[in-house]
Amino acid sequence: MVLTEDAERLSHPEVWNERYSKSDGEHPTHEWFKSFDALRPFLARNFLETRKPDEDPRILHLGSGDSTLPYDLASLGYKNQLCVDFSDVVVQYMASRHGKESGVEWKWADVRDMIGIPNDCTDVAFDKGTLDSMIFGSPWNPPDKVKEATSKYIREVSH
């Protein structure tokens, strides 16, 4: 079981900056949950079959880190993607590594207050674990910090 203090650290960019600064440049340092291949059946039913690449849906990746998901989707023709993360290290790294030629744009943003990201500019939003990283403590009586952070996130994403 993860200690509350360790889990709480995940909601701070410094933890992620440190992790991403150790990247080998080849593999994700932290691919949340599952790979694209493992997620593909779910994505096929809930996204790939309903939002075709030729429809040019605007895809927002919330707390994208160095996940391969945006590039896996780009390889299928999805060329209108915005990845946001509050780790300036990973944003700079991924933007310099991949550039804009792939149809994947990178911006620094805290998903709890997405200054500079227009409301109603997204057709599809992906969160592979960002919300999870804000949650710690008892699920029955979460600390005020958790309630505040998750409420801000939900308000931002629902715009």
C-alpha cells in the first residue's frame, strides 16, 4: 500500500520534474495503467469507431507525461492533439523530441487551472491517471486538499 505522504507527493510538479529528468529518451518513464496495445480494444469501442481521424477531432491529453498514447493515435491519423502537463521538464522534452510535425502539440498547464487553454476547444479528453495522482488518504473521508484539487480539476475539464 502506498503511504499517504508518498501519494500526496504525486500532486506536485517537482516530483514529476525529477522523474522525467531521468528519462532515457527511448521509453516512457511512467506509462500509467496500460499500453496502447492493451487499451486498443477499449479505445476501439469508445473512441476509434466513433471519432474517425478524417473528422479531425480535437483531442486533449490531461497530464500526458511522456506517454506514447498521443503518438500512437497520431500514427492512426489523429493529427489535432494537445498534450498538457504541469511538469515543464516533460513538456520541453516531448516538444523538442517530437516537434509539431506529428500533429501533437505540447503546452505547460496545470489541469486544475488551465490558463491559456480555451474553453470548449476539445472534442475528446484523455486522462490516463492524472486525477488518480491527486487522490490520497481515505476514500471515505478524503483530506480537504484532495477535495479542493479534484473539484478544481472537474470544473476545468467540464468547461
